[in-house]
Amino acid sequence: MIKQYLDEALSTCETLLPSQPPTPPDTAPASAPTSSEPLVQIEQEWMEACQTVANILTSMGFIQEAYPWRSMAFDPVPNSAKFYAESGRVCSQCEAWEQAIYFCRRTLEYDPDNAAVHRQLAQVYYRIGDRTAETQTLDHLLAQRPEAATAEGHYQLGQVLRGQDQLSKAIACYQRAIEQDGQYADAYYALGDLWTQQGNQAQTVELFQQMVEQLPETAQAHYRLGRAYRQTQQPEQAIAAFRTAIRLDSHLHWAYMGLLNILMQRRLWDEAIATCESVITAAEQETTEPPEIKNIAWAYCFMGNAQAKKGDRHLATRAHQSAFALRGWPQAAERNYQFGLNWFSENIPVWAEYIAPMNELSALRHPLKMLSLGDQDDSSLLWLVDTVLIEPDDQLTCLTDQASDSLQQNRAKLSQPDKLVIQEGDTQTQLEALLEETFNWVYVQSDCKQADYLQSVSIHLWRSLKVSGLICFKDYHWQHPSDPSQSSKVGIDAFIAAVGDRAEILCRSHQVILRKRH
């Protein structure tokens, strides 16, 4: 209702504006409105209308936005450009996007060089998802008044162009933003991400070296530099950068992860374990709410894997059970499942996000049928049975050449082991025997990650997936050490291209999750 009052008040103000056509501000006559009403009456009505707008804005909590309207109330002659500009700002605050566009455009009729309004209009187009109009607005501003474009404006245009896959233009925008403001952090991050995607690793290193010079106390800058060093096979420099990031921000877990990955690659198991223990100890002593310990499942995961590499399966199991408990799976410890090398705890938040809706109508839904190709990661199978397959007829089938001893032993500890069906034998034969549109969820975790194999098996698995079902691939970034063409990414991307618009990409990181549209 109050928004309706605001609309009416703005409409009243607009009827009291001068009726002459727009002219540039420096040539516009300072004459009174050509209305037939007496000037004093116009001034009084204008004052009351502006005060009404100010009062409504104040009642809506827009205190700062109300000040210009109280000032405009005392203008002897209503200023059209100012009225439309302030109206556009108010409507943007209220998320009344169509009205905001109207008022911004009207402002530019009177004041075409108003850079602030151009940027505001572009922001409105961004909010409603009109990327073409957003780009045109920003391009026009940069063409007409390049000196008026702020670093933020260049960055904003770069983001739009990046979304339109115009990467070379986006890169140029990010570079101009950095040239204009050497401490514009978001521009560094965006430019570094694009250069990394394009394989320009050396340029990425130089970029973040520049950033840490400009922002030496910014932990994220040192973390990004460490990541760039790691990608260019400079482990010593990467370790130093990660340690600096951690010193600046002891809660920057990505820096710890970067450091731990290098320690694990260099087989420095004891140093990795000690690093994880320091994180866990600090978290246990944390007094803030919520406790930081809730965010360190990753530290237990790394510690468990380092202990597994050392050959201590007992300590590895305890660490992984702690990680799973922090991820909301206490049954892993309660049933004393045994684990060795295991990264699944880091996948649980993503899986839970996409699988949870399957159980929203558990009392009415059909039984869930799930499939796993391979048993390399047996903890994922146990988690599905314990937390997702909650109805009596729900079932998970695992296709494998030969089930591992670990899977068989852990399966026996399930409260309902019959829900996990293990089918041993030649997997290719088993894939060819799958029925169409049978499964709600398919997990591809085969030991074989080469491109041609993944592309081949995915066709069979896709056929067995129900419409609206999900298929998940692990190890998206795996690459054969001697043949880069034989990588998981190549095979998965080829499969995605083959199914085209029949698949909706829900997640693409170290794992890929697709939904079958039809």
C-alpha cells in the first residue's frame, strides 16, 4: 500500500514539471512553468508534493533518499532533470525496475552526459537480467565520456562482457579498471580467473605479484599468488605465499588447503598432519559464535588422508569419522565404518543440496533407485544409504568388476545392508544390460578416467537415467600424466556436448552434476 502512495506522489510531482521540451542544462531557459495556474500556486503544490515524497520515503526507512526531496521542495522552479534522477534512484531502491528505467531514461533526455545515471541504468538492466541493454548503456557511457568511467564502471562492463563470452573485451575492461585503481581487488581476481582459464599462467603470476605489491596486507591476494605459483610448478614460492596469506588471515581455509595440497604432493605427511592439528587446535579454542570448528571438516579430511598415506588406517579412520560428523553424518563414527584415503566429506554439502529435494515429499514419492559405476569411494555409497535412501524400497546398485574388501566390510555394518546391492562382473556387459529410465541418481566413480572410456560409458548411463534424474562425475580435472588429451574433462565435456540441451549443468567444479531435462 505504501508503495502505491509513493507512486501517486511521484506522479503528482511529474505533472507539475515545466512543459517545455528537454534542452541541454547549459542552454535551458530558467523560466517558470508555462502552466496557466498562477506561479505561487504551482510553487505551493510542488513544495507539498516533494514533501509528501520525502515523508513517504522516511516512513519506508529511506532516510538518506528523502533529503534531496526536502531540498527540491524549495526550488522556485521545478528541476526536471533532478526530479527524474532522484525518482530513478528511489525506484531502484524499491526494486521497481520498470519505473526506474523510465525515470533514468527521462533523466538522460535532459542531462545526456550524466555518468551516474548511465551507471544506475546499467545496474538496473543487470538486476533484471537484460545483459544486452546493460552492455549498450555502459558502452555508450565509455564512448561519450571515457573520463567519467570509474574503475567500478570498467569492472562492471567487464563482468557483463564475460557473461556474454566476449572474453577479450572483458579482459580489456578489467585491465582498465586496474590501471585506474591499482587497488581494485575484484578486477584482479576476475582478470586472473580469465587468464587462468585461457592457460596464461605466467601472466597470472605477474598479475598477482602486482596485486600483493599494491595490497600487501590482503590475505586473498597472497593466496591467489600462491595458487598461481602452484599452477606454474613453483612449489617453494607457492608455500611462501600460502603461509603469508595464513599469517594475515588465520581463518582463510583456502590458503591452508593450497598449502596442504603441496605438502601432500611432496609426500611431507608429518608436516601436513602438524598443519591440520594446528588448525583443529585453534578452532577448538575459538570462542566466537558459531564456533569455527564447524568449518574445519576439511582439516580432518586432509589429516586422515596424510595418516592413510603413512599407513596408519586406525588414525585415518578416526580423522575421517570426525570430518563426516562435522558434515552431518554421525553414523560414520557410530557404526565405525573404516576409511583409508578419502575425499568424500568435501562433496557432502554439494550432494546434499541437489539430492535433498528428492526426499521433500518422502511420504508420497516413488522409491528412489540409485546407481554407482565403481566402488572406489565406498563412503559415498554408505552416506547415500544412511542419509538419503530412507524409505523401505529405496535401493542403491553398485556395478564393479570386483568389490573391495573395505566395501564388503563396511556394507555389513549398515543398518539395512540389503539397500546396497553389489553387482560384480564385467562392467561393460552390466552397462549394456541396464534398463532405460530406471535411476534417479547415477554416480560415475570408475577407476578408469580416460576421455574415450568416460564418453562411452556415459551414453549407457544417460539412457538408464530417469527424466529429471541427476548424473554426477568425479575427478573432472584429472589428467593423464603423459597424455593430456586423455583427461576426465575431455571425456565429460564431449559427453555434455553430445547430449546438448537435454542436460542442465547444475555444478561444474572438481565434480560435475547434470540434470536430465528430457
